[in-house]
Amino acid sequence: MPRHLKSPVPAAHVTAARADVAERVRDILDDVRRNGDEAVRRYSEKFDHWSPESFRLTPDEIRRIVSQVPDTVLDDIRFVQQQVRTFAQAQRDALGDVEIETLPGVHLGHRHVPVSGAGAYVPGGRYPLTASAHMTIVTAKVADVPRVAACTPPIRGEVPAATVAAMHLAGADEIYLLGGVQAVAALALGTETIGRVPMLAGPGNAYVAEAKRQLFGEVGIDLFAGPTEILVIADEHADPFVVAVDLLSQAEHGPDSPAVLVTTSEELGREVERHVERLLPGMPTRDFAAPAWRDHGEIVVVDTLDEAFAVADSYASEHVEVLTENPRQALTKMRDYGALFLGEGTCVSYGDKVIGTNHVLPTRGAARYTGGLWVGKYLKTVTYQEVTDTASSALLGEVCGRAARVELFEGHARSGDVRAAKYGKGSLPWNEEGAA
């Protein structure tokens, strides 16, 4: 039976806090819906103290901003984007169109058609998250999305030059210095100066995530997002110091980010906890990491690796590191996760920043029913059908007539009847006035 060496702190305030966020987001969306640019500008001034003549950067402004970024940073951006592009292209190449002939002259097929446009939200605020530009924009462009409009907020009144460079190098067609709910609303609803998009992608804070949730249906979204999560599966062969560092690497995302260790070794679990407590005071991001570990950190001890895999699946965590003697066992033993990181040679931070797989992943248990953002999210799989053989059309018409009448859909039945009679040289069971 699983037993906790460290348990999370119950958070009774969460439901009330989410309700408050939902109400505030609803008010902003309604305001932008009614007042367009005027509302967007008002909220940008209120939340970001940012009100330029135009939120959209011109090509000259982009060139000037990118020129301020150190060459080493630009080189690193290009390197990471190439990793993302290579993997996304491999995914796209795996998605072939289909056409089969099920009966003589009956052709059925599907095609993968990119959405006509996508809005990419690249978070900023306290930290410039350049990697989100790679994940959302590069992947959309590999999918051949013709228009990608990207938004990122200013940081304390300053232009986040590295983020703008990442958005530009990723291939964004439009770049807006605009953040928060007002940015998501402008992209989804459209304003006088910002054209609406049919799909939104990218992570964000609780308000941005809630805005995407409320807008879903009017536009498509990549997935519903919550706080970043990490779960580490470790056996007695794992290095407890590495485990502790990796748990804290994700706890620094925010004070509500769960960090969970599932281990077959109680000794390792206790050693990890000691390392975490020693590391936390010296972390520059301890203001986020410390409450995250205090309130949402867990250490679970189990008897066997099979039990560890089952417990991990019950969490359906966004990120799962497997630090065991044979980490690839998880590929066949596990089902519910956003992404696996197999062995000590890799880590969640690689996935977040450099390795090439997408870091926009399901949280809050959504991994039970969906994967993360990938090139296929920007594609619509649409079907087509064509019947060129008259005998096959007559056969289908006869079956359609009978099947539709079982369901009392007489109109559907008559569409089949017409073809059965015309191509089968028979007669209609009803006259031209519609009477049977």
C-alpha cells in the first residue's frame, strides 16, 4: 500500500479563488467584446502600465529589438527552435492523407488541413518565457498555419527583447506587445486593429487559462491548463540529490505547482526530503518554490515498481521523470501522463527549454484523456467521399432508405430512394408530390 512520508496541505480556499478568477475574466471578456480596442487599451494600462500608439510591432521595430539581443542568446534560440522544428516535422510527416475504395467506385478519404490562423500566447510577467514562442509558433508553422498572431506582455514596462526575438525567429506573422486576458480576448474576439483567430495556444497564468476556458467553443484551444506539475518515479538506484534538484526545478514555476516523488525506497525518500530542505533557502526562486513544496510537495513510498507506475498513473501528471534502473519499462507500464523523461540523462527542464518535444502539456488530470500541444493540434482532419459507380450508389441508396426509416428519418430515406431508383432502374416508393 502506498504510504506518505510527506503529504500535501489541503487548500480549502481554492474553489473560492477560482470562482473569483472566473468572474473577473468574464467581465474583461464581455468588455472587450463590447468595446474592442478601447477596452484592450484600458486593461493594458491598468495591469501592465503599457499603452503604446500600437500594440503591434512594425518590421522596423522588430529588427531594432532583435539587434539588441546578444548573439549567444540568438544562437541558442535558433538551436532550440531547430530541435522543436525537427521533431514537429517528423510528427507532421507521420500524418498521411488517406483514400480507400470500400466498394467499386466508392472512394472515402481524409485530409489534414491546417487551421486558417492561430493565436500564440507567450507568457511574460515576472519571467520572459522565450521557450513558449518555440513551442507554439514553430509548431504552428510546421503545420502550415498561414497566419500566426503572437502576443507577449511587457515586463515592468520594458520590451522583452529575447522573447520578441524568439517570436520573430519562430516565424510569427504578427507580434503584439500585449498580455493577460485582454490579449487572449483580442485574439479570440477580434478588435478594430487585431484580427480574430480560430485557435488559441500557449500557457499562461490562472487568468489567461480561465480566459481560454471561457472562450473555448468560440475558438479552439490547445488544452486546458493549470499549474505546472512534476512527478518523479525513483528506485534505490536513483541519486537523491538529482531527484531533489529536479523536483525543485518545477516547483519554482509557482506556489501552487505540485512536486511529487513516488519511490520504492524509503531511505531514498527521506534523503530527498533532506536535500530539498537544504537547497530551498539558497534558491533565488524560493519565494515560489518554498510554498509549492510546503503545500503541494509529496513523497510516496510503495513496495514495487509496478505499484509505482500504477500510483503515477493515478496522478496523471504533466511531467513524469523515471529515474530507475530500467526507465524504458515506463513506456509499456504507464498510460496517463503528459510527457515521460526516461533516465538520469534527461530531465523535465530539457523538455521545458531545449530538447525539442513540446512543453505545452496537460495538467490537473487532463492527461487521462489528452496529450499535449503538437503539430496535429493545428490540423483539422476532414473527410470526403465520392461515388462514381452507379451500381454502388444504387446499393447504398437501398440500404440508406431502409436504415433511415428505422430511425423515422423519411427525408434521409428519400435521398437514398432517389439514387436507388435512378441508378438501379427501379421506381420511387413515393410520388413527386411526396405522397407514399
